[in-house]
Amino acid sequence: MHITTLQSAQSYQTYLFQGSQLHLNVGSIVIKEAPLSLDACAYVPQIVLTEGATYTVQRSGWLQICAQKRCEFLIELPETGMRVLLLARMKQTALKAIAVVTRRLRLG
């Protein structure tokens, strides 16, 4: 886990999985979820968190975290989200290894 620090008026965008938790240690933030389409317009949910609060992500998607004043927060991924990231990295590593072997076979 890693603590992220934002200064006043800075923002941070990230993709989070459903069930992820954001723990606000210091400061105040506004969380803006990806827009929900309602016919011809879009509604952008905004959640205000103050020091010591915890927010649980209701649906997977992009979030924008905007600091109202200097803040420190920690994002905790759910077990399934960590599994997805691990599998993606393993796949990427395997594909790189296959590409190296294929390249060597062509040259040899």
C-alpha cells in the first residue's frame, strides 16, 4: 500500500475496482465518479470526504480525486482487483518472453 499526497487544488485520476477502499488520513477531498448517462445528459456523482473518512467504491470505473486542501490518502484494492492486476502482469511477462524466444528462433 502507498500513501498519496495531494496539495490544495491538485487532482488525481485512477481506475478502481468495485470494493476498493479509499482511506483519507489528512485533509479534505471531493471524489468525482465517471458520469452516469441519463438520456441526453450526464450526472457526475460527487462525494465529499473529510479527515478520517473511508469511501468504498460502488462500481468499477474511473475516479477523479480533487484535494480541497492538502491531503493524504491510501487506496486499498479488493482481493479480486489485486488478482486481476497480478494476472495482467503475468500475461505481459509471458508475452515478452515468447517474443524474445520467437525473435531468437528467427535469427538462429
